[in-house]
Amino acid sequence: MRKLLLLSVIVLSAGLVFAGGQGESADGSSDQVNLRFSWWGGDTRHKATLAAIEAYEAKNPNVKIEAEYGGFDSYYQKLVTQLAGGTAADVVQIDYKWVHDLAAQGEVFVDMNTLTDKIDMSGFDMKFTRAYGAHGDYLLGLPTGLNAFGLTLNSPLLKDAGIPVKESWTWQDILDYGGKVRALGEDKYLMGLQPQHFWYVIKIQLKQKTGNNFIKDDLSFGFEKQDLVEVLEYIDGAFESGAFAPLEETVLYDGKGWDQIPNWLNGSYGMISSWASVYTTVKNATTFDMTVARFPIPEDAVNPGLQTTPSQLLAVNSRSANKEEAIKFIDWFFNSEEAINILKDCRGVPPTSRARDILAAADELDTDVVTAVNLALPYSGGPENGPSLNKEIETIVKDYVQQVGYKVLTPDEAATQMMEDLEKVLSQL
């Protein structure tokens, strides 16, 4: 029995030698490597990313990648806890809005500027990449896609209400058309906004009024109190008229994707605010015809103010025990034709010119996703600075919007108290 086992081992070993790569990675290494890759998203993104991981493992039999994925709502807090405890994944998807706060913790991710000889970055727009992914000279990650915050339209409901299905909207349009949708039924509203998206409404409307970021680089407000009062009055009026779905409905699903929110899926909303990167996931869960439109811009805007960003960033944990393999995986993830064809537009319009060319030639890009980005890019408000992306500031703004929505405070009272609370945070930054 021992001789037979020994003979089997010898034959297997010879087979590995003469097979020229079984049990080895693409570069010939055979040491077992375990990686963890964490991301958030919807089902479409999950399935595509898992398929890409499977393809990489097939190409590199000595590599095993553990997938850690789920929703967005608790991802940031979990990541911060893991980074502090040294337990974060090797490859990490992060939001560009977290760059400032994450960089404040030190060099928690490998500086991508040091990897230009290991990751082909020639297809990226590096000016765009550094504008959103860097803190000073420290580049935390590479963009997974091009993204834009806009509108997704329920075409049949708008047509039933006699509302034009158009690409360009103003804030006044939302107020003017709200009553037409309400006339279709008590459960019908023109616009569904998740509570987290009111943060965008506040920032975008204020930038359209003033041309400034929410918080300036010197940590002063980019607006006057009256500007903030006017935006809160607009939100209050949209709730009053029924143009905006009531908070009592939407707050139940804060942090969830629109593909999981019943009142969108059952056709009760004429439009929703959404990122282009999740459009395909929402469309796959929706039974009615959808199309895309630009986020509202007033005719007298000082700055169009629209949010155009990376979908997310992909980073390498600087404390990873297998940084070299993680870097190889990211290079393959972005530049391999195999990966490009698997991932398609599951994270928005692909970030590299090579990926866009490959998918366009194969007619694999969702034209609505491309349209959503193209509609917004000429009207971008430009990159936001670190203070305007601060999570504590975002939480304060969202809380006061809800107090206006629930009629706890008037817009003037909310503006006064919000600015007082924001000043306390700013004094500590």
C-alpha cells in the first residue's frame, strides 16, 4: 500500500512538471495564496464579480479568493473597524467620498502611484483618477467605472400622467408635474428619494446657487444661511405638494438599492434619483420600461453642480500579507480582456479606454448607462473637497432634512440649528 501511494505521488509530481502549469499561477509560482476581496452592490454586480474571481482562480490554481460582498448601508463602518483591527480584506472596494477620512488614518492602502510598473494604468484618465482617488500626492485606489448621479424614469407612469419623458429637467419641473402624478392615485408620486439622497439634493442645489462646495477649503461654509433656507423650503414644498414621496415610505429602505424597494418596483414612482452604476441592477429587477435623464438643473444655475465621479475605487490593503498577488489580481481585473468581458458595465461605464473599446465593439455596454454618464459629464460640478465629503457632516444634514420632512422644524429653524451643529464639527477638523 505504501509503495502504491509513493508511486502515485511520484507520478502526480511528474505530471505537474510535464503539464507545465497545473497547480501554478500564470507567472509560474506554485505557493498557495489566499486573498479576500470585499465590495458592495446589487445582484448583477455580485454575479459578475464572482464569475471574474472564478476565472482568475482557474487561470491561477494556486490562488483562492474569498468573496466578501453585500449591501452598502453598513459597509463603511465595517471597513473602518476592520482597518483599525488589521482584519480588512486584501483587495477592497471603497467609495471616493471616503478618501479624505481614510487617508487621515495613515497609509492604510498601498499608494497606487508606486505601482505604475505593476498595474497598466495607460487606459485610465489619470487626471480624473487623481482628482477623485487621491489625498494630496497619495493615490488610494483606481476607479472601477465612470459614474453620474441622475434620474431614472418610469416611462409608462409619466406618459399616463401626461408628462414628457425627457432628458433635461429643472427643479421647477418637479414641482409643476407632481400634481399630475398624484392625480393617478393615492400611492403615486412623481419622485422617490431615499433619505441618503437628500444629502445630494442639498449639496447640488447649493452649488447651483453659489458655485461653491458645501464646505470651502478653509472650513467655512460655501453658502449663506438664506441659501440653505431656500433649499430646505424647496424640499418642504415638494413634500407638501406630493412631488416627493413622503419620508414615512422611503425611510424604511434607507441604504437599500432601488432593486429592493417595493414602491419603485410596483410602479408607484415616476422617477428616482440613482447612480448610473446601479442602473443595470435596477433594470433587471424592474418589469416596466425605464430610461435615464439628467439630474435637475435650474435655468439660472451659477454652476450646473452635477455629481460625476468614479463608481468606486479599488484599493490594496497596505497590511495585506499577499500584496503582490492582490496587485496582480487588480491588473488582471482592469486590463484582461477576459475580465472586461465578464464584468462588462456592472460598476458603471468601464474606466479604461481599452475596456470601453472592447465592450462597444461587442455591443455589450448598456446604452442607457452610457447615456446617463454622457448626459451628466458636460454639466459636472467638479470634484468635491474632503470637508464636503465628511461622513459626520453628511449625517447632520440628513438628520435636519428629516426633521423638516416630519414637520418637527421649519426650514428656517432647521437651517439655524444645522449650521450651529456643522460649526462644531468644522472646529474639530
